[in-house]
Amino acid sequence: MESSSQSVVPSQNSERVLVIMAKAPRPGGVKTRLVPSLPLEAVTAFYRCLLDDTLSLARSLGGVEVAIMCPESDVEELASLAGDGVRAIAQKGEGLAAGLTSVFAHFAAGHPRRTIAFNSDSPHLPPSVLEQAFEILAAHDVVVGPTHDGGYYLVGAKASHPALFTGDGMGTSTAMERLLSRARALQLSVGFADPFYDIDVADDLVRLAADLQRAPARARRTAAWLEEWGDVVTQLRKGMGAQ
């Protein structure tokens, strides 16, 4: 398996599609739950590193079309950041539920393909887990990658199921539970990728720093940012230990 620092030319005719759910890295618009722990500009730079490394991870997969789904106002900026071979596509509607619905309406409706929507803040995920998710999707209607806080870092399907993401609860501790409930109601079979974690709060940042200190090649830009802000991360770690 290639490391995330290597690049494979993506195919826009592939039967496998990886769509990164992203926002433009603008102050106040990304990773806002980290702002109490870090300066606003630092949080914005951190998200830019996460996104860059997520794109590198996606490009390391062979035979996979890579795209970005984002708010309409972010398309031009994200297309420029992503560079050649990665399309940035405007979602229809606002919010994460609308974004996920747009992913499968755009890529899996009419011409069913194994399509996975992936968050932009787990660039340290082993590439093998994404490959595994595509394999699971070959045998199931839906694949889900659970997070430890009750959400999910990826969701995939081979067809468009608009009702799968209706209702509230997106981004909460019951997000996966609600998703699975809707999948059961639609009589869709569900397979599971390995549990993992994304980066929402200071505890996640401390965990990521420890993981990337051991293996910085998994997300080089993010590891470099964490090294630059090492003193702050150390203080956060000490604060956690005092609780």
C-alpha cells in the first residue's frame, strides 16, 4: 500500500469514487470547537493542513476518482486548493445532510458506482481502511465508518437514497444511530469499516499529536503544524491530565 505522500493519477471513469466533504479554510468557518484552545488563525491553518493531507491520502488510492463536495460559495477556492484531477462540486442545500445527499445524487444516481463520502479531518486514516470500505461496499448497500463519539467518518453507497440523511442529528453523538435506523427503515444492508476518530475538540488534537509523533508520514503537513504548535498541545495534554 502506498503512503499518503505518494500520488496516483485519479480516474474520472472509475467505478469507485471518494468524495471529500470540505469547506474552504476561512477564519471562523472551520473547526470552531478548537477555537477556545487555539488562536483563530492557527485553527484555520490547521484545517488547511488536514485538508491537504486528506487529498494526499485520497490520491494515494489506485483506480479511484477523487472529488470534493462543498457549499457553493467554496467551490472556486477549494478547486484551486485541490489542483488538477480533483473536481469541487457545489452541494444542493445547506448543511452536512444536504451535502451527503448531494454526493450520492451526483455520483451514484443513474449509473450506480461504489461512492464513499469521507470527512476532511481524518487524513491519518490508514489507506487500507479506505480500500476495505470499498470492498465492504461491493457486498452491501451501505458502508459506514464509525467514530468513537457516536458519529461516522465515512459513509458509502452504490445508489442514491435521499431519505438516508433526512432529519436532524447530523454531527451529534447520535448521528450513526440515526443513520442506521434510517437504513433499516429503507431495508438497506449495512457493512462497517474499522472504527476511527476525527478531530473536533482538544482531546482529539492531543490524541492526533501523539499518533503523528510516532508516524508523521501518515499526514506530513498536519504533523509539521502539530510540531510548530507543540507547546500548546503539551499544555492541553497537561490540562487533560489534571481533570
